[in-house]
Amino acid sequence: MNGMLRGLWQYRGFILGSVKREFQTKYRNSLLGALWTVLNPLAMIIVYTVVFSEVMHSRLPGSASKFAYSIFLCAGITTWGLFAEIVGRAQNVFIDNANLIKKLYFPRLCLPVIIVCSALVNFAIIFGLFVAFLLLSGNFPGEVLIGALPLLAILVMFAIGLGITLGVMNVFFRDVGQFFGIFLTFWFWLTPIVYLPTTLPEHVRAMLAWNPMYAVMTGFQGIFLEQRWPQWSALGYVTVLAVALCALGMYLFRRHVGEMVDEL
């Protein structure tokens, strides 16, 4: 483990350069360039605010703020987007970079690290705009915003652990990536992101505890909507699962890294 960390540190220039190059390449041939990074999430926040607050007059039970449902949606969708981006890219990371893996020598774990760093850069821009919206609308959560940091750490650890595990399996069984893309769509709608858990039947609501993303999403929504700290005890399940997936992913990677190069 220490050897892997040293390898990542030695190749930190490669990692940072790859993140920067990926960001620049994304907007290389567009007139507005990196400005699209701001415009896309800004458009999302405006649409949610205008449509649900002004047009549909959506309200959440127990909340007097006209922006409550918009905040509820933004808190869930922005953080789910980070999770989906990391997992979605990590499950294909070894296949998408097959030529790079075959031609160059570098610690292969640099690739998942690059994915996490790139996703966090994108998320930081979106999250910054969301916080600005909260400030302007008078709904800034205050000091409880600090509670989002451990939630983000759990989410990223869970996402990359799951992503690496799927990524190794996907090299040998290509159906894994296709299946998980479909599963991720169902997973989104099985997580209370666009609806409240209270709208579900009682027997369905009891099953939400088995959804590891449920506690994470409600934690973020509680911070931004109700200005309360997350229920740390509810995060034990997803934290243990995240650690287990990271360990499993590392085990599969270390055991099959040689075979992966031949398979690719």
C-alpha cells in the first residue's frame, strides 16, 4: 500500500497534467470555452428555481421557503451527479485507456485518481454556484455546511471503490459496464432525490435503509434544506460498504493487473 502511495506521489505531475489537459480538451473547440462549465450548472439552477418555485409553486411540507423544493433538487442532483460521474467513468477507465496502458509505464492507479480529481473540479464549480444561489436567496446553511465535507469523502470513497471493482470486472466481462449503466438509472429513481421519502408507501420506505446512497443524499438535503447536521449514525452502513469496496477493488486490481494488460 505504501508503495502504491509513493508511486502516485512520484507521478503527481502526470496526474495534475492529465486533469488539466482533460479540462482544456473538453472546451477546446467551443467559442465560450471553459465558460460552459459555469453556464450549464447555472442554467440547471435557474430552471429548477423558475419552474418549480415560480411556475409550479412547488412547496415542501413543513417549509415556508418558496425555494425549498429547488434547494432539495439541487442538493440531491448535484451530489448524485458527482457519484454517477466517478462510477460511470471508473467502470470503463481501463478499457478507455487501453492504448495508454500498453504503451506507457506509470502506476495504473493514476487513472482512477485522475477521474476523481476531474470529477471534483467539475463538482467544485457547480457546488460554488449552488452556494452562491443559497447566499443570494437567504438560505445559506451556515456552519453546518462543514458537515458536507465528511459526506463528500464518504461519497467519493464509495464511488471510486465501486468504480474500480466494476472497472476490473468490466475488462474481462464487458456486459458489466452495459448492465451497470441501466442499473444506475434505476438506482437514481430508487433514491429520494426528486421526491420525499414520505411520499412512498410504508413498506417501501422501510427498504430505503438498504440503499447506501439514501443516507448520503438525505444528509446533503438536510444540510442545505433544514440547516441541520447529518445523522452520523445513519452513515455507518455506507461508510463500512465504501471501505469494503475500496479494499475489494484494490485486491482485484493488484491480483489481475497483469492479466488486464493482456486482455486489453
